[in-house]
Amino acid sequence: MKRLFKIYLEKPELAGIVLLVILIALFQIKSDGIFLGAENLRGILGLLPETGLIAIGVTLLMIAGEFDLSVGSVFALMPMTMAIVMTHGIPFVPAVAIGFAVCILVGFVNGYVTLTYNIPSFISTLGMLFMARSLTIVISGGFPPLLADDLPTWLFTSYVGPGSLFRMSFIWFVIIGVLAAYLLARTNFGNWVSAVGGFSDAAAATGLPVRGVKMVCFILCSVLAGFAGMIQVLRLGSPLPSIGEGMELQAVAAAVIGGTALTGGIGTILGGVLGALLIRVIDNGLVLTQVDANWFKFAVGFLTIFAVVANTWLRARARKIKLEVAT
């Protein structure tokens, strides 16, 4: 038992893996083998990047000890900005760059207001949630523009791989996930993120750039949300002002389910990805097993509360065992 607690402290995402395996087995049985079929897996993996990319950014920011509730609105604002500037004759690549510039600006403002005025990020980004959503609606003019047919959407929406199982967006998602995991686990910056999230005062006392680290995490979180929104819009063919509503809460839930601590300092990118995958599996599995889709939010909410309670209890038990061993 002591060894299991130690493993959990070192790998908090393992609980998510166990739960994922259980749910996959359950839905596979209840759906008479359809759940793991190629067509269904194509659907799950095709939509996963749109949630998973946001979850990666939110996980990174939560490990740094902050929240961003504006990601769902940035999810809509970035592609709407891109589409609007393209209607004015701007080519695709510069339009995407302008969209990402907006994301960087939003992330910078979130970080600047939070860190300069010592405002809880929950409040500052909640305000940005409303402002960014309002801007999206205003610049759309009430009539979302259609995207041109000659855009290189295949870079993000085409199916590739054996049996055309994966969208190109999934390849982007995997690449970004691997880079983010490497950044967090194998670089000095990753160590700084965990340090400023778990021991902010101690990190500042040792000379770590606490403000700079958190600012970078705010910006990365916003950029990843915008990228995810762009992928969805390229898949749908038109930006809608309402897309992304509620995704900020799903992203926080994914991070928590994957073992990220609400207090910061603890978590992994793999855990956030697993949390996002769990949410997609639950959503898809409920439909396949003909359960009322209205139970989806209940299931995600219950799983989030359960994950927080279980993580808190397991960490407390693990620390108690370590203290007993030390004495």
C-alpha cells in the first residue's frame, strides 16, 4: 500500500488511466462492441484536439498556480478575427498570424492585470471571458462570414493514417502535447512552472522570475485556446460567435481529473490530455449506450468532484505515510 501511495505522488495521472480503461471497457460492452470500432474511434479522436489543446494550456497554467476562464471566449475570438480580416483581402497565413496576435494580447492582459494588481486570476479572467465573447459578437456584425473554399484546410481537417483514422488536427495535437510535456518535465522552465505554482514565495526568494513564468503560461494558454478554435472553425467552414461556450469549465475539469492540483505545483500534461480524453469518451459513450445526453454534464461534474476529493485524500495519506517512515 505504501508503495502505491508513493507511485501516485510521483504519477498523479495514473488514476486517470485506470478510470479511462474502466470506462472504455464498460462502453465497449454496453455498445455491443461498437465503441472501439474504427468509425467511432475516428469520431472521438477527430474532436479530441479541440478540447485537448485547451486542456493542455489550462493544465500548464494551473500548475503555475493560476486559472484562465477566458479560454472558451478566446476559442471563438481568434477564428472570428481571422475570418473577418480575410474578408478584407488578407491572405490566410497573415490572417492566422493576426488571430494569434489577438490571443497573445488577451493572454498578456490576463497576466498583467492578475500579477500587477494582485487580483485572483479567477476574477480577472472571468471579466475577460465576457469581454472577449462580446468582442466576438460585435466584430461578427451578427452575420458570421463563410470561409473561402480555397483555404488549406486539409492541413487541419484531412484524415490520415491507417484506415484514415486520424484527422490532421490530431497530429498537431500530439506534436503540441509532446512539446508541452517535454517543456514541463525536461527543461528549467518546466521546473520553474512547478516551483512558482507550489512555492511562489520560496521561488521568488531564490531569484526565479515568478512574474515572467506566469506571464508566459497565461499567453501560451490563450494561444492554444485560439488554435483549438481555429481548428474547429476550419472543420465547420464558418466561425460562430457562440462556439467554445462552456469549454473553459471542461478544460479545468480535464486538468483536475488528470491529477492537477487546484493549489498549483502538481500536475502533468499527460494528465490534462487524459482528462480531456475521458470527457470525450464519456460524451461519446453515453450517446452510444442510448443514455440521455443531458446526463453528460452531470457525469463530468461528478467526476470532477470525485477527482478533487480522491486526490486530496490520497495525497494526505501519502504524506502521512512519508512522515511515519521518516520518524
